[in-house]
Amino acid sequence: MQSFTEENYLKIIYHLSELSNPVQTNAIAERIQTKAASVTDMLKKLSEKGLVDYVKYQGVTLTAKGKLTAINIVRKHRLWEVFLTQKLNFKWDEVHDVAEELEHITSDLLVERLDEFLEFPKVDPHGDPIPDRDGNFASLSFVKLSKLKINEGGAITGVSEHSSPFLKHLEKLGLTLGKKIVVTEIIDFDGSVELKVDQHKINISREVAKHILISK
Amino acid sequence: MQSFTEENYLKIIYHLSELSNPVQTNAIAERIQTKAASVTDMLKKLSEKGLVDYVKYQGVTLTAKGKLTAINIVRKHRLWEVFLTQKLNFKWDEVHDVAEELEHITSDLLVERLDEFLEFPKVDPHGDPIPDRDGNFASLSFVKLSKLKINEGGAITGVSEHSSPFLKHLEKLGLTLGKKIVVTEIIDFDGSVELKVDQHKINISREVAKHILISK
DNA sequence: AATAATTTTTAGATTTGTCTAAATTTAAAA
DNA sequence: TTTTAAATTTAGACAAATCTAAAAATTATT
Ligand SMILES: [Mn+2]
Ligand SMILES: [Mn+2]
Ligand SMILES: [Mn+2]
Ligand SMILES: [Mn+2]
């Protein structure tokens, strides 16, 4: 059994693994809001528990055991986010912090019953896929809205930024999950994108466009 | 803000206060599965935080602030127990341990929405009253089944023992919340009680009878 | 009232997760 | 290839929560 803190490390390492492998000490320190020295201490411990492969100065990789543990935490996090939005009327920018706490509740029965209660959702409120009990999940195909050319479009299937200000901004613009959009213009001056949603046109910054995921 | 551990102490002190006031160090140690020395350390800390009034060698009492904090934890615990039984089909003997973890989730919005989602339940699966947001709750009147005389009866409104073996035993006997019973005989030999439920008669030990609460 | 038994507290150690400051290693620049 | 800069690790300290063993205070018994 892992502590609250150990679980957080595993989850962070799992997420960072998608960006670079092995994962570096400083990258973890930044994400977890702690100092590199503390990360080193923890990596040694996780290594001794057989949850990560750690080479001094080189970085860490999750072992099979570590990866399964991490995915299970992600599963719980996302299921709770679905619960909060679907059953308790939380907005998609309000769920993350609470889910950060709920994901550490240790009851397999609870997770399975929750999954059932929610009718086995496949994605969370931000479009991220929910792993099944065995850690498997379909990797959805998508492109960043910022990569689309004029007249290209599709449905919003996810976001790659989960901060409350960003999500609230999208909501105000009517850019929620499932909405269909078409790029109508790309402004030379600042790279901002004009697009059509719900019959009318809006303009979003390039920075915003980079974090919206589209499936065609 | 209190730590997980501090919250557990406050809750235990709150429950023990109903039995004796002030609460003694050893009583806390026994309940919380720790040593008296650790309790002393924690009592000093809670005292400094203004959550308890603590007099060396005499025991502790909750301050108004400490009591409110404790009641809020109890509120969360019982709401989660209702959620688990009503929405996730947990049995009444399966909810306690999970609720012990869930009660520490810190989100006022979550608690209020959960309360609403459950349609503002007044009691938990064991018949214990659920405090409202301000810490108020009706104190239900009841008598122990073991105090009833022959031909006296009423409805089962609660239990004063929450262990899984006890609750499973009651369930097997058909003695669940709301069931109406009448005492038909009290056996001289061992003090065991014969009673009528659902048209048929059963015999329960005095020990069991002591933990069943009846309202007339 | 003196003695014994019980309860509680103190003292000092341990574990976990963290920190700062200094040392070491690796990567980049001159 | 030195030198410099950046990243990482070590060393030593700290706070929180716990423990054991011993001392002190309270309560019960003679
Ligand atoms: Mn999240
Ligand atoms: Mn999410
Ligand atoms: Mn309970
Ligand atoms: Mn209960």
C-alpha cells in the first residue's frame, strides 16, 4: 500500500512520461510543488518498493507495477470528476481539486460501484479517457485546434489545459465538449483563430487554440 | 485547517463526550488505536489551536470551535454512508470504513451538493441523526430493546454498535431499520429476549438486545 | 495515613516528508 | 579541451505523528 504522497508522485511521473522518458527530477519537482532534493528522496523510496526504475542523474521510468498503480489513480480521479459533474452539478472547472482528494480513497468496491452507477463512462468532463479496471483505455485520436487550416473543422473532444480560468473562458465562449467548429480565418498578425460555432463567429488567441483538441 | 489525524481526534473526543465529560486520555488512546503518550502530545496541540480545553491529568472538553469542527466531520461521515447505501448499493455493514476516509474530504460545496443529491436525509443507515450545515440535529428518543418488558414493542430506529459482524447478524435475523417488533418473552436463565418480527418469533441474546434501539 | 495500583505525563528515539546549503555530476559554451 | 552553467544528489536539519521506558500524579486499598 502506498501513502497519499507516494501515489501523487506515481501519478505525476505517469503523466510526465507521455512527454519525455525517462522523467527528470526537476520536472517532477516543478509539477509537485516541491524541491528537487525531496524528489530525489522519494525516487529512491519508490525504487526500493519496485514501483519505478531509477538511475541516478538519468531520471525515472515506471515499472509495470508502478504504471498499474498510477493508472488506477487516474481512473479514480476521472470517475470522480464524472460523478461531480453528472450527479452533483459541478462545472468542469470545479471538479479537479476535489478529485485530487477523492482519487486517494482506497476501496475497490467503491470504484467498481461508482463506475456502474455512472454507467461506465468512457471519458471524463475534460474529454480524457477513463481506464477500465485492468488499466486499458482507447487512445482517442485528435488534433490541436491550432493545427487546423482554414475551412477545416470537427468536434471538440478534449482540452489539454485544466486550469479553472482557462475552462471558464472556454465556457463563456460556448466552446464546450461536443461542440462542432470550423476554422474560418487565421489572423496573420498574432496567429489568432477565427472560427464558427453555433452559427456565429468568434476569435480565440493562438494560446487558447493550442489547448483545444478536435476530432474530425 | 486541521490534519487528517487532528480531525480524527476531534471526532473521537466528540463521541466520547456523550459518555463522560471531560474525556480521559486513555479512553481516547483505546478508541483511536494509539498510545496514551501520543494522545497527550495531540491534546496539547489541539489545546494550543483552541479546539479543546485541556487540563493536565484531568482530561479534555471540546471548545465551541472544536465541537463545530467535530460535528461537521460527523455530518460528512453520515452523508457519505447514506450515499453508499442508497446510491451504490452498499450494505449497512460495508459503509463505515469507506466513510472514515471520505469524511476528511475538504469541500463545502461537495457536502452541500451531496446533501441535496440525497434529498437532505435526516438519519444515516444505522439510524444516527445527520446534523445540518449549522451543526443542529434532532435528538431522537429511543430505548434499548433490552429495557422493554413483555408485550412492549416498537420500531427499530437505530443500533448502538456498528461492527460488521453485529450488523450482518441483525440482517440475517431480519432485524433491520424500521422493522416493528414486540417482546414476547424474557428468558430467566440467560436474560435473552424472545420477540415477534414479521409474524414469526425469534430469540436474541441480551448482548444483542442492548444494542438495538427502539422507538415506541 | 501510608501503601499499592492505575492513569497520565515526560523524555528521548523513530519514521515520513520536507527543507537549505554544499558537493557532485552532466551538459553547454568558450 | 578547459571553463562555465545547469541539473542532480548528498548532508544535515526540521516538523509532525508516533513509539518505549521511566517519572510523576491521581485514585483505590489496606
Ligand atoms: Mn482533473
Ligand atoms: Mn479531468
Ligand atoms: Mn460509521
Ligand atoms: Mn453510521
